[in-house]
Amino acid sequence: MMVKWNRRDWLILLLVTILAASLRFYKLGVVPPGFQFDEAFNALDALRVLKGERPLFLPDNYGREVLYTYYQAALAALFGLNLYTLRLASALAGILTVPISYLLLRMMLRQDARRVAAFTSFALAISFWHLHFSHYGIRVILMPLIFSGVCGFFWLATYKGKMWAYLISGLFVGLSVWNHPTGRIIPFVLIGYTLWLLARHRDKPVKHKIRLILGLGLTGGVALLIFLPLGLYFYHHPALFTSHVSAVSVFDEDISGGRPLLALLRNIVRVVGMFSVRGDAEWIHNLAGRPVFDPLMSISFWLGVYLWARRIVRGDNPDRDALVLLALWSGVMLLPSVFSDAAPNFSRTLPALPALFVAVGLGLNALMGLDRYRRPLVSGIVAVILFVSLGLNARDYFIRFPRSPETYYAYDVDKLDAWAYLEPLTADYQVYLSKLWAEHGTIRYLTRKSDVKPLGLDNFVDTVVLPPAGRGAVYAFPAEQVAYAERLAQIWRGQATLERVMDAQGQPLLAVVIVQPEALADWPPTLKPSVSLEARFQEGPSLVGMYGAMEAGEIVLFWRADQRMRRSLTAFIHLLDRDRRRVGQVDKLPGNGGYPTTRWSPGERVIERYRPQVDPCAGGEEVYVTVGWYDLAAGVERIPRVDAPGDSVMAGRLLLPVRSYPVDALTPPLSHRPADSGGADSVGL
């Protein structure tokens, strides 16, 4: 320590830790309300780890690093996997960051070190910004803690010449890359700081300069060794390394509108303004638009920024080097929001903490020194600033934020309400949920132990899935897809009920079609086969009927699953003329891929609509409809019949309608031989 540690330090450390813990444990798992989809994806990944998987990278949800997931999985192994435990990971990291920030600054600074460290850690403990991410179960909350280790040990190594500290700093650099993309840019902080030291202390012996360069190399070497397995993974999957970063970059034309420099300038203004004018507008990150600091704390912050810059410029300040390192840390970690969309973004800039809050510590410390002869008055003013800020932050976070209707939707409380409605129905009904919601992270997590099945829109247009005998069916759609629910209900002609479910905000939540088991004993009244048959395929669906409506260009086939199917099969429909020549064809995955055969349950029936391409010259003749399955992944291997020879079935006969076509549609394009080929020009017919 630069200043002797005493009881006052222990008392301050204890008080700020208790304050941080009180705010971060209060209503943990309740505020924010709901279970946001990023948290749900983390929960699903933690579940994978608990089941024995050991991923190096998590490609879902735009790709995520794994350190935080392993940390969440470890807590879940101890306390169970639930929302509280998932957010406990963030709360513990947030709590620990506050005393670490005090220790870090107490070690690095010399001028008024105790007061600056105390004010900085207190401001961090009560900050709405840091408090929110300590209640929100995503990986970025670990970065302030990790970067405290990176910069703290690197400063110790350069100031005291401790080579072992370079090793520990490198360890933290390596860990940072395993947790968040900002870990990739922390080396710029260390490189910049080393260059500063070389330039500032150019009168030092060459041995000292070599030691600085070797120390930087040692830190980088350790970090590289730790990063190596992930680096090899990215080498084999390069798109995962850059996909999300490039998708949100201001250099993407869709984001900048083709004017990246203007977008950069606009983002710089927004990031600077986030402290006092307007903060992050995303409800998942903030009480939308709320700046980082309230007006009183904002004064302290900007005063501190001025003093910070002045101390760096003044060559005789004992904290000059430490403040440069903290400034580099803060500035570099603000850049991800400057160079990306939706600036300011509190999630992308959170790794700038706690270094950024040193400005608050410097500002409040300066206020304390304004009038030495009226210390009680000055102390009272500073106390008012701190406690007013504490009150405003607590009110905004624990009262205003969770009560906002926007938070209800941002944190997917509506998805929890939807599941609260659907879950009791799963006991007696097979629930089919629109893929738009079924693949949402929150719904995926909630339904992981149930038999809810996702269906894409194609399934509701061209496909109808009926559950096994004895079970009713529930087809659920989010409110924006009510038209599909209405269309599906119409095919039952009064044998189904259509319910419209409202959410807690009084807005439409779900449109639900419910069909009772007795109605499902037969086919829907408007979709019955004109030809009934029984053709069974080896490890494939059985064909049980056909309805032909070639005047509408359609064939409807009726399938039944007799067993679980391990392969995703593609159906083929061939139209053969009397000479067994193919005059029409269509190949199609069930539901256009939205309901593969691997998802079919034994006893389910699937009605599938097909639209074959037909030879325009074949109109007016009767054709045979030949049907079968093949496995595209196995080289278009056809699936054999088990009840008859061959690999297809003649499902029925149809009369192709005579159609008229424009002359241009029947005229083949001209094709010419090259002039030097020696042959005459020809016309393709």
C-alpha cells in the first residue's frame, strides 16, 4: 500500500461492502421483473454445462463467451438452477467489485487516496447503472472485476517492478477474453500505458525500459496461452469471432446510412452526454433515457473530470501515472459504444467501471477541501449529494423501473404470463406454439421440461398437425399472428374454440385455438381425404390418405407417425402419365422444414399441402400420384416400404386440368452456337 492501512480503511471497506450487498440482494430475482431472453439463453447454456457439456464458445444468441456460463453453472450446482441463482452470479460479482475498487484506488493513489477511494466506491455502490447490471444475469458484470485485476496488477508490476504481478495481470487478460468481447481490446490499455511510461520516463536507464517492454510481453504471453484454446476455436469458426461485432458496427452501411464518420461524431456526442443529459434508451439496460448521474452527482463528476485532466497535465502530481492508466481504461472501454449502434449503450460501456467513477471520487474530494474552516458545512453538503443520489437511484430502480409498462415487455414478463396460461393445458392437451415464440429464449427455457412443440408459419398455412388419439390440441399464437389462429379455427367449422388472452397491461397476448379430443377422432371437416389407403415406410411416416385438387394446383396428403423417427425425411410427389413418364413433381420437407419428421410423435397425424410443378403440355390427361420419402443427408437415399416391395406408393389418380398459358411462357429461349464452332446456328425447342 502507498499509504499505511489502518482501522479507518477497514471500517470504510466494511461499510461500502455492506451498502453494496444491501442494494444488490434487495429484491434480487424480483427487480427487474420477468426473465429476459438473454438471461434465459444463459440459463439454457448453464443447463448444458450441468449435463456434462464443456463448450469453448456459445454460438446461440449471436454468440457468447463461456466464463460467465461456467460461473452460473457452478452456483446452480450448489443452489439449483433458477432465476434467483442465475442473478445471484451477477449480484456477487457486483458486490465484490465495490470493495475491490476501494482496494485498487487505495493502492494506486497517493494524494488523498483514502477519501478518493471511499467516494469512488460509495458512488459505485449506489449507482443505478452498476446496481442494475448486478441484478441482471448477463456476463458483462464480470468485466469491471476482471479489469480491476488486469490494471491493478499491471500497475503494481510497473510501479514496484514485480515480475510476478505481470503474470497475474496476464492471467486476468486471458480470462477477460473468455467472458466478453471487450476483453479483446484491454491489451490496448496496457500497450498505451507502457508507451506512456517509456515516453514520460525517457531519462530512466535502458535497463528500466527493457524491463517495461519485457513485462508487457510477459503479460501478453500469459494472456495468449490462456486464450489459445478459444483462439483455435475462432480460427476454425472465424465468422463467430466477428459476426456480432460487424453486425452492430457503425461501419455497416445499414447502421450508418453510408455515412460512418457522421455516425461516429454523433455517437461521441451521445456517449459524452450519457453522464448528465440522456442515457441508454433501451429498457433492458436502463430506465430509458435516464443519465448515469443525477444533477448533483453530475456536478461532482464533471468537476472530477477537470481535476483528473489537470493532474495528468501537471508534471509534479504524484498520481500522474496511475491516473493515466485509469484514464486509458475508462476511455478505451467507452469506445465499443462509440463504434456501434444505439449509442449510448450501458452494457457495452460497463467495463469502464470502476475507473470511470474515479472522476466522482476526485470531484467529491475537491468539494471536501473547499473550505477547511467550515469543514462541517462542506461535509454536510457532500453527505447531502451522496444521500440524495442514493435516494433517487433507489427510487428509480426499485419503484419506477419495475412499474414501467415498457419494462414488462422488455423483460419478457408477457412470456411468463403466456406460459402461466398454457402450462396447465399441457396435462390434457398437446400444445403447439408458434415458432415465433417457441424459439424465444425465455419460452425455450420455460418449456424445456414439457412437450410443447414449435410450429412455423408454413405449418399453419400448408400443414396441420393433429395429436395422438385421446388428446386435445391447443394451437397458440402471439397476438400479432391472430390471423393464422382465425384461419386454423375455420377448418374445424365450429368444432374448435378461439380464445383471445390479454396480458397484465390489458393488451392482446395470445390467440389460442382449442380442439377437444372427440373432435380430433376424425379429420377436420374441411380437410378429409378423398382416397384412404395404408402405406407404411421403414422408419418413416405412413401415408393414410390423399385429396387431389389439381384445379387449384394442389395435392393434400394425410400422414401418420407410427414410431419415433431419427432422420429428417423429405417427401417426394411424382405425377406420372399413362406411359409412366414424369410430368410433374414436388419435393418438400414437412412444414417447409418447420416440422421435421424427427419431431413427430407416435400417433400424430400430419396433413400436408403440396403444389407440384406440372409440365404445361400435360393438361387434360389423367396421371398417377406416386409418393415416397428420401433422406437428403444420406445422399438422397429413398426409404423402402415395409408392407410392400419398392420405395413408393401410388396414392391415387388425378385428372390434370387444361390450362392456357401466354405464348412467352411456352417459348424456350434461343441458344446459339459460337460463330467459330463450325456449325450452324440452332434454335432450342
